[in-house]
Amino acid sequence: MISSALRVVPVLMVVGLLSSCSSSSSSSSTTTTTTNAYAAAYQSAKFNNGTNGNLTVSFPSSCSMTVTGTGVPYQHQSYYLAPVGTNGTVVATTPSGIQLQVVSYSSISANDTAVSATFNICPTKAASTTAAGGGAIGLIFSGTVLFDPYEATSTVALSDNASYTFTSGGTSYTASFIDPCNQHTAGMNNSSTWHFHGVPTCWTSVVDGTSGPSHIIGIALDGYPIYGGYDINGNAVSVSSLDACNGITSATPEFPNGAYHYVLPVNTTTKQSSIDCYAGTVDATLAMNMKKLACKMPMLLANGKERLPDGREVSREEAAAWMRQTGMQSMPGMQMASGAPGKAKMPMAGM
């Protein structure tokens, strides 16, 4: 990508995989004087930091912000649906045919992936847009990352959900592939990348309250702010008013005179549920590193075949050969929670 003396290109470092993650961190936020409207807005944004928070935030210069997240979701369900593995019991199937089994949150959260990034918070428009390209495309200030609209199979994630209700220990639970906060995990090689595929309702309710306009809830890799789905008057933003990257120039609480920003629309299950391209400049190395957080494992389908990340349906033997050729490995077996449907020790496929 082209850089200039007038632009600070964001640099991101993907932190090594953790054997465990604490959900507590305190902010080391240090503000610096700035006259840039975007930078000033970020310095006053609400972060999930402080006692028991999932972020630490600092501003090393007037146009840079370093954010480190534990990767632990702000809210979560007790159980989730995950692509079925060896010895798993299929309890639900997504509309695209991905077979799912029940797993406990505790069994897939032991290896949460932390991410640390330094963003340019004085963004400017690029000459042309850049495709998001999969993986983490931004960071939500609740402490976890935002993915583009698609699963690894190029299916729009929020249109390919499924849920299953069961009773364990006398308590009724509902497990979802993507939970009510529009998040789930991508598990691969001993890691779990919790991420959103759409508006993070559990976080917007904290930042915005139950009504009123949306405020800044995150930052995209090109430095432009991410908002929830309500305009300055508290009305739902129309998908048709957004550009190809889910961007719009309009007034917000932080920018009463209007500024360019991204919107995650409410009640949207199309490809515009998340950001699909960038309006600003993103460093190529940054984009490549973030893309690595996307899971690229085959998914077992109801027809007995497996779907590869490029969308091809192949036999299970062919999928195994593809994994060997690409160096992919299933996650080690994870013990099912006591009382949950399914069998013990299933290697999780990617999500």
C-alpha cells in the first residue's frame, strides 16, 4: 500500500497464543493533545477497561492509539454450537448445511487469543477501496475483534445461524452457533478467536443505552471509527444509505457537523451486516496478519461431505488430504461439559 508523510500507517502485532486469559485488565490510557477530530473522539470513547475489563488503551502520540485486548468476550452463553468433530453428536444444522454439536463455553475459552494493535487515529480516505479479505477487520472496544460478514466458506455468517435448546441439571439452555450478541469463536491450532460478524448488541447497549444515537464502539484497520446502527436522531440507519464499505458521512454524537464512519446496521443478516471493504489505507502486512486470525478448517456438511474454505465440497478423505497438504491440524479433543448432549472429546472444526 502507498504511504505518505501525512499519514501514519497503522501497525498491528498479533500476540502469541495464550494458554489462558484473564478477563481483568486496567487501562494505561495516556492522552495527548490533538487537534484532529477523529483522534479527539477516540480519546473520549468508552472502552471496556479498568477493573475486570478486557482492554488496555494508550495514546503514544497525537495520531496513534495502542489497544490490547484479552480476546475474552464481554458477554457469552454457557453453551455454543460448534461444527461437529469426531465422536460428536449432531444436534442442529445451519441453512448452508454445516452440522453442529453442543460445546460448553469453558471448553472453548481456555485458549482465547489476545490481540494488540497500534492504530492510526487520524485517518484519511484512500484513492480506492480495499477489500476486507477475511479475518479480523477491526477491534470492538468491548475487547474482541470484528470479522467481515462471511464465514470461511464465503457464506454470510448471520444468515447461517442455528440454535438448540436442551436441559442439563434441571436447567434449560439454548446453544447458538452465533449468539444474540452476533459473536462466536473461530477455533484452530489451540486457539480461539472470539469475534463479531455484526453489530455487537451486548456492547452497544452499554455504550448507547436502550435508545438514542449510536456512539463509537470500535475502530477499523484503516483507522475510521465503527458505530452501531442508529443515527444522530436515534433512528435506525438504512442499509441503502451506506456505501459499499458500510460507510457514511453524517452527524454523530462525537461529530455533530458530520464525519465519515462505518455502521453496523441493526436487524441485518445480509453481507452488509459487517464491513466488507476499507475506505482508508491499510498496510498490507497488517491486513495479512489479521487475516491469519480467520479459521480455515473444513466444515462437515449434512450430506457427509466437507466444505473447504474456498467453497468446494469434497469427501472427508479429500478434506483430510487437503489439511495435510496445507499443514492444518484439528484442535486437540475438548471434553464436553457434564450433562450436555454429545460425546466427550471432539476435535473442533473451524468457525
